[in-house]
Amino acid sequence: VQLVESGGGLVQTGGSLRLSCAASGNIPKIGVMGWYRQAPGNRRELVATVTSSGHTNYAGSVKLRATISRDNAKKTVSLQVNRLKPEDTAVYYCDAEIGTNGNSYTIYWGQGTQVAVSS
């Protein structure tokens, strides 16, 4: 199983960015998919998650500025963040709960994509 992110880059304060993540490989089913971020010197933190039925959850720091969405058929998850702030600068990682036989899931991570917001 492989998760590949795309869409990072350098953006000015107040701008927008859309990150995408595609899962590939032997994937019987996918549970929750999400985005996390890690700034230098900080711990990795939740940005947003979305269940297979579309229920979403957002960190307070991005709520009202971010939208997470997924395409179950294409096995992708996207994150749109608007009104970007310098404190949004971080490496963004997507993750996915990949289901195996029965009810067990294994969490996989992408390699990360850098987002830098200039002030």
C-alpha cells in the first residue's frame, strides 16, 4: 500500500492551497482518511479527518478555513485550506486506515508534502 501526496508549495498569506493524496496497492477497504501536519520542532498534529461515509472532523486551528473531501472510488483524499497563515507552514501528511480481512485496520502514511506560507 502506498499513499502519495501532491499539491504542496509556497503560498502567500491569505492564499489558498489544495493538497491531494492517492492510495494505491492491495486495498480491500479504507476506513478513516486524514491530514496531519508537522512544523519544525513541533509534534505531528491533526488537521482534519473524514470517514468513509463522509463525516468530517477539523482541528480548531483550521476550522472554517479548511475542507477535507474524499473519493472512495478513486481512493483519494483532498484538503483545501483557504486564508492561509504563516503558522500553517508545515509538512503535511495524509494517512489512511487500510482494512484487511475482518475488522482490523492498518494505518499507512504518505511521505509528506511541504507547505510554506510567506508573510
